Amino acid sequence: MQDQWRKVVDRLDNIERLLLQIVRQGAEKDVGDGDTALLTLKQAAEFLHLSTSSIYKLIYKKNITPVQRTAKSRILFTKEHLINYLKQKNSN
């Protein structure tokens, strides 16, 4: 029985990985560098020139809000939200 559940979990992990890959490719292909492109936590950190731990702190302090949280705690942002954060930060 344990092996059957392991297979189910493995398949779900694979489906999730493929869906995230499709989302990333779709964001790059359909909207290119547009403001609605989805970014992973790592990509958001690179975009903001911050560490991933700094991004987690910003989320915790509710300075930025991810648009989507997937299974396995994967967090996605739109460039639009990140740009709004930068504008708000610069106006203060």
C-alpha cells in the first residue's frame, strides 16, 4: 500500500513540475517581458536584486504579495506586483 501512495505522490510531483514549466514557458512566450509575466521566488529575488530570504521577509511583513502559491510551497509573483512594490518603496 505504501508503494502505491509513493507512486501517486511521485506522479503528482511530476505533474506539478510540468505545470510550472508550462507556466514559465507560457509567461515567456505569450507575454514576454510584460508586467503580467509570472516569476518564481528565485526570479523575483533576481529581479529585485535581493536574496530569497529577503523576499520571504517581505512576504511575511506583507510588503509584497505572491499571486499564487502552489503545492510544495512554490511561490509565484507577477512583475507588475514587484514593480508596484519598487514604486511604493521609492516613493517613501
